[in-house]
Amino acid sequence: MSSADVAARVFRQLEPEDIRVLATIEVDLSRHRFVPEPDIIRLSGLAEKEVKYRLERLSGFGLLYRWIGPYVGYALNMAGYDCLALNALVKAGILESLGKPLGVGKESDVYDALTQSGERVAVKFHRLGRISFRQTRRLRGYLFDRRHASWLYQSRLAAEREMEALKLVYPCGVSVPKPIGHNRHVVVMGIIEGDCLFRITELPSPEEILDEILENVRRAYIGAGVIHGDLSEFNVIINPDWHILIIDWPQYVRVSHPNAEMLLKRDLSNILKFFRRKYGLIRELEETLNYIKRP
Ligand SMILES: Nc1ncnc2c1ncn2[C@@H]1O[C@H](COP(=O)(O)OP(=O)(O)O)[C@@H](O)[C@H]1O
Ligand SMILES: [Mg+2]
């Protein structure tokens, strides 16, 4: 069961005091590997008895990791972090409920969800520096500390970057999911249908698909000044009308970035190689590069 499954299952049962305790631990994790119980009591502003009850409850839900060493301390696990983000998105009037998994990527879990106006959307939980609960049990000391602090930070950063990219390219008419909202490591976006380009066995008109991908790369480049940075057949979706969508934008760079040229070349070369290998379509990289950059 993924951490989002755990979060989806329990998060409706969470009461304001539970959220308060989770948020207190989140804030204090910047100072501690495991936040000592007395700190949670002091910083939460709740009574000791209340905090102890909440810690027990949250651990039972599988949202906290309890550490027993020279002192007793707590850390959030991913499901706990998921609950904080979901709670914020519900409070912000963006989400109503979380549904079923849509896809598991190498660095994310994507779920369908409903907004408060009943619209179906996609919710992407970024999971960088993914580290399993079993592993956290084994890892102690500084190793754990650094990894732990970094999955929180890296996952949040990835979501922020992806949201930024979508907000830059979507208004320029680049074919991407519509950006809807964001909190912590979670991005809410328009839901799309279709299959990954690499998974499709036969395209009816591969040349048109390739042209459409390049047209969108160009629109992002010229219109928004953005380069995807992780473009490949794994991040192109073919929808049921045989049109394309480009997903997975956290690695984007602006055209002014020192590595912009190199990343654009790599993006294009990934796509060209795929079409050459699978469909025998031959396009020169330099020529394609000129097409993308021509104002
Ligand atoms: N907006 C969306 N609507 C529906 N499914 C999506 C959406 N975004 C991603 N997915 C599904 O989740 C998978 C992983 O998404 P992706 O953004 O590529 O993340 P990762 O960084 O983990 O590769 C995709 O291959 C796709 O199946
Ligand atoms: Mg991907």
C-alpha cells in the first residue's frame, strides 16, 4: 500500500488537533531528527494529555514514525506529509476527496480526485529520495537525518518547480495538464486520458505525432522561454484522439539557464532517437534545433 493510500484512507478521520500535532512535528523536523515529545507538547499549545492521545492515534494511523532512544521522538512519514498537504488543499477549497491511483512514476504517485465543484482532477504526490518505512526502521543517526530532511525538502521543491513550469507553459498553449493548485509536495492538475508514448505498440501516423511534439517543444521555448529538461517517450501521453500531452515538468529550466542549450538538445535527441528506432523516421538534430529556436 502506498503512502497516499494510507493518507486517503485516514485523512477524513483527522481532527483539527491531529493536524495541529502533525504540523508541529513538520516544523520542528528542521531542528531534530525526531522531535522530542515535550517539544511537541510545548509548540502545539495543546495539553499534555491531548498530545499523548493524538500521538498514539496518529502512530496507529501510520502517519508517524516513533523513535525510542535516549528520548522518545517522532518524525513524519510520507503518509503524514501527504495528509498535511491534502488537508491544506481541502481547506483552500481545491480538493474534495482523493480517489484511485492513475499512475505510479519513478518519482511520484498520481491519483484521481474530485474538486469541490465535482470536477475530476489528477493529484501528483512527488516522492523524491523515496525511502521506505522498513528502511527508516533500519537507518539511524545522521544518515537517516540527512535523508529524512532531504525527502521532505526535495519532494516539495519538485512540486513547486512543476507547478511553476505548468503555469508558464499552459497559457502559451503548450499541450500540458492544466495547473490547478499546489501544496507542499503535491500538485493538482487537470486529469488527462491516454497512454504513455513508449507503451503504444503502433501509432497510426507517427510523423504527425512527432511534429506535434516538436511544435509543443517550440511553443514552450519561444512562447514561455521554457525547456522541459526530462523529455522522452515516457513523458509524452497520447490521448484517445491521437493528440499529445507533455507531462512531468519539475526538471524544467528557463532558456537563460547556463545548461539550457544542452538540455534542449538532450530533450530533442531523446525524442528523435525514439522515432528513429521505433518508426524509422529520420530527422537531423541540428535542423530540428533550428526549427525550435527560429523566432
Ligand atoms: N494529469 C494527469 N492525468 C492522468 N494521469 C497522469 C497525469 N499526470 C501523470 N499521470 C500518470 O502518472 C504517471 C507518472 O507521472 P509523471 O508526471 O511522469 O511522474 P514521474 O516523475 O513519477 O515520472 C504518468 O505516466 C501517467 O500515467
Ligand atoms: Mg515521468
